[in-house]
Amino acid sequence: MNQPVNSMCRPVRRGAPARVRRSRGFSLLELLIAMTIGLVILAASLLVYTSSSRGSRLSQVETQLNEDGILALNLIQQQIKQAGYSQQIIPSAGGATILGNYSGLAVRGCDHGFTDSGAAFDLLSCSSGTGPAALAIRYQATTENTMPSSTVSPTNCIGNGILALAASQASPAPTPPPGNSTLADNRYFITNSNGHSNLSCRGSESNGAANIIGTSQPLLMDVEDVVIRYGVASQGSLELASTYDPLRHQIVNYLDASSIDSLAVAGPIADATQNRWSRVLSVRVCLVMRSEQPVADAPDGAFNYKACDNTDATGTDNYLRRAFTTTVLLRNRLMIQS
């Protein structure tokens, strides 16, 4: 049989298969490379996220720690500024020996806490060994320098009312004689509960027809240590002065409480305790604050801090610590009566 020919006289082959281009997927090697690259990108993203979250957590803890430290300092400053306050009853000296309602010690402290923080002010004694310092502060309380109670009476450091039972010490007594005044007697110290060290206070408060030193209550959590130094003069003063006296109104040294208790008696004040502690013109307070929660995986150096003695210290329990320091003048011992 003759085969058909095309116009070029070439035979045409019938039934010849057409060429088909096959589609093909990724090879195993290509899949492994793609998965590896994806895992590397995912790991890098997780690392950035984890680092960012850790930094944010650390920043939050540091911010809270700083806020707590400033709050604690402000609380202590406010009380120390009141120390020794007394309302002036006699307008000017004019032969008077005591011009105000209260003529007594403004502060008294212990380097390692009170043996009994509820003891009478004149009977306070100090614990031996180690531990945070404690401070007692006295002043005439009014509804203007304290938060008034529900019965509109002056209050102590935890907001409990105080009765006006303190006789005026103005001498000689003016005519007509002044009525009784309210004496605040607040004690600040560290207590421990549930793994936290708290700045606590107890003070004079009404109990029936009398005032007693009430029970303590925490004011601020995670105050781990308290160190106090006192600026002292050469001689003591128990109230505002009418004239400047460098022996009584010039700070000559900063001492701890035990050093004040060892001072030689000097000047006209006969009682040894009053003679020594009435020389205090300023109070320098250092508080070591600890973070409320531990911080995991903190960067190197995060747990380093300066202790109250300005030495380098490092926490080993994953808690942040910072020391906060302030110096407060006893303006009711330094100011001059007009």
C-alpha cells in the first residue's frame, strides 16, 4: 500500500506518540533543607520573644522595687520630720524655761531592734546580735499633722486614735493653764511573716480611758534591712531654741545607736539617756528593699547591689535588692523660735 506523502514529499508516520512533559515534586533533600531553614527561623523568633519577655518582666520588677523603696523613704521621712514637734504655748522666752506642751526626746533608736517594742518609751532597751535597726519617734499629735480618726482625734502610725492625756510641760505654766495635749509615740521595726520582711509600726493609742502601746501592723512589705545613723551635736536640746548655740545646733558627727548610748554626759541635762539622745539633730536612714517575686533567668549582674555600708553585695536567691538612703533633719530641734 502506498503511504501518503506531504507537500514536501516526506512520508507521514501514523500512530507516532507525542512527547509529554512530566511534572515532578521536591526531592527529599530539598524538603530537609526547607525544614531546616524554617526551624532556624522559628528558633530565632522564639529566642527574640523569650528575651523580650524576660527583659519586660525584669523591667516591671525593677520598677515596682523602686516605687516601693521611694514609698518607704517618704513614709519614714514624714514621721522623722514630725519628731519633737510641740505647740508653742508661751509666745516668747521672757524668763520661761519651756515654751511648748512637749519637752522631751524626739527620737530613740536601737541598732538591732528593740527587746520589747511595746515597752514604755523611757524603758526601751536594745537587742544584741544582728538584725535591722528600730526607731521610736515622739511628737505632739494634732488633727493637722496626723490623719484624724472617725472621732476627729489625732492618730498614731497605723491610724488608731490617741487620747489627749499628756499634761503640758510649759514652764512656768501660763494663765490660764493649757489643757492636756496628745502625744504620739510611734515605733518602727522589721517583722517577718510568710517569707516576707515587713516594715511595721505600733504606737500609743486609746484603750478605754487610757493610752497604751497597741499591737503592731505591717506598713510595707519586703523591707529586708534597716540601718540608721544619727547626726549629733556636742550637747543636747529638748525643744526649739530662742537663740543659736553651736554646741546644741551644729552636727559634729554621725553615730549609730550604741555609740550614742556610750557618749559621756555633757551639758545641763541631768538624765543620762535624755542627755545623749537629745543631741540628735538628724537621722540618716538606709532601707534595703527586696523584690516581691523572684526573677528567673536574669542577666548577669542583675542581682548585684550596693549595701547600706556602700559595699558590693550579690543576692543568691533570684530576688532583686536595692538600697535606698535619705537624711532627714529634725527641724523641731534645729529651727529657732522667733
